[in-house]
Amino acid sequence: MQLPRESLLLLVPWLILLIFGTVMVGSASVAMSGDFLSRQWANLCISIFFMAIVLAMPLSVWRRFYALGWLVSLIVVALVLVPGVGHEVKGATRWIRLPGFNLQAVEVAKFGLMIYLAGYLARNHEQIQQSPLRIFIPLGMIFAICGLVVAQPDLGSAAVLLAATLSVLFMAGAKLRFVLLMLVGGGLLFALMIWLEPFRMRRMIAFTDPWAVPFDTGYQLVQALIAFGRGELFGLGLGEGIQKLSYLPEAHNDFIFAVIAEELGSVGAIALIALYSFFVLVVLSVAKRCLLAGNRFAAYCCYFAGFIFAYQFLVNVGVNVGVLPTKGLTLPFISYGGNSLMISCALFALVLRCSWAEES
């Protein structure tokens, strides 16, 4: 079967991002104990396996059982909070310990909520047009998931999920005033949660002036900014970065963009932003084409995946350059991490499946 042009436009930047990410994980983890590069290769092989399963599954199957997406998401994020089941790392309980692997609940929820939201909107799009208040049904369902994610605590992932949901609802025909109302309400709620939690308030204070607490809550941001300063225009050269040598925590994960900027300079960082932006735009163009063709389920799946990729990329880069408070969010396809890579590849696989789908 000859792949459509859109499918090729998806595959090429995706492959470049995967290869580049693997190279940068190897560079960023060079001073860390453990063979992170080999683990990332193993994660990549498992991700390709899951991609093959998603690609082989007809869209009609996902659409038929869309409600299971929400149910599985709810069960997984709830299990994390059960004593003895959830696995705590650095004060956060976000993982379920499995033999040889830790499952990050919110990553599974991304895929499940995409299926649920797309299925609900495809089935009820006429009712939503006639009665805008019907958007509060899926919104309430996803608020329940986000509430459990915040309890882990993982405010950043909950914000990305909610932002992607509101964006898809808007694309599905929800009135702008309702979306803006939910956006303002969600923003105030998140601000309240930050104000009520001392550790979040400390992060906000460090965000406003990291140099005031360079060896406390501002440490990561200060080291990331030093990496950007050292990289200048063309960088120190691949593998020649200094900050990854035990100065910058999570250099292979949340702060890999700072390593990229130090080693490849502003030119390399801007090139990555341009490539990633092109990739997201192609995903959104596939969504638009599916919507115009009447394949609403495929369209909303692509919109959700595209917004997840876009918002998580913006948050990660924003944190690295100091325009957003520090959050533990990976850079999809680039950062080290099995859960992030596997689910990102699964989201991409469904988008790729939609790009050549004929069913409506």
C-alpha cells in the first residue's frame, strides 16, 4: 500500500526526533551511573512493538469501545494512590511498580482520554451543537481524572491534559465563551492549589528569582540557564557539555533541552523547535482533513494528540528557559523515559493510522 503524502510528512520528522533524542540521551547521561542509552534503545524497541499493535487496530474498534478509555484511565490513576500499589519517587507517587518496570499512570491516561474524548464527541457532536452545556459531561469526566493526577501530586500533567481537552472541545464546536470560562476557572483553581501547597509556593518564588536561591529550589533553573549561556550561538559541540556532569539534575530527562542548547547552541535549539513545530502542524493538518472528510473520531484523536505534543513541548521548553515554573514534564520523543516514549509513540501511531483512514 502506498502511503499518503501526509503519512510521509509525519514519519520523516518523527524518525528524526527519535534518532536525535536517542543521541542526546546518550550524551546527557554520560556522567550518570547506569547504561541509560541501552535502556532507551530497549524502550524504543518496546515502543515500536506497541506502535505496531495500534497501527493494526481498526479505528472502528477504538471508536466502539471508547468508554473503556476513560474507565482504564480512572482505574490506573486511582491505583497509584492505593497504599502498597503506588511507588513513590522524590516525594511523588506517580508510578505502579510492575516486574522489571514502573508504569506511570498519567501517561496511560493520555492515551485512554484521547480515545474517550474522541469517541464521545464523534457520537454526540450534533447534541453538542444544539446544547452547548453537553460539553460539561466529558469535561466533568476528565476533571475527575485530573483531580486524581493532582493528588499524586502532578500539577503539570493535569494542566496539560486539561488544556488539551479544552482545545479539542473548542475544535468540536464548543462556544468560545464556555471554553474561556473553563480556562479562567481552571487557572484560578491551579493558582489556589499552588498557594495552598508550600513546596509549590517555593517553586514559584524560585521561578520569579532563581538567583536568590541558587542552591535550593532555584538550583535546577540556575544550572539550566548556565547551560544556555555556555552554549551561545553554535554550542560547545556534541558531547562536550559541562552541565550534565552532575551539575544539572535530570539532564537526560526534564532538562535535556538545556543540554541541547549547551552542546548545539541556539542554532541547534531553534532547529529542534522548528522541526517539532512542523511535526505538530502536520498532525493538526491530518486532524483538519479528517474532520472535513466527516471522520470525526479520527479528527478528534489527532487534535488531542497534537495538542498534547504541543503543550508538553511548550511547557518543557518554557521550564528550561525559565519562563515557566519548574515542572517534571518530559520532552516527547527526546527525553529519557520508557513510559513517555511508549505512550508518545502510541499517540503518534494512532495519528498515523488516521492519516490513511478511509472510514468515517
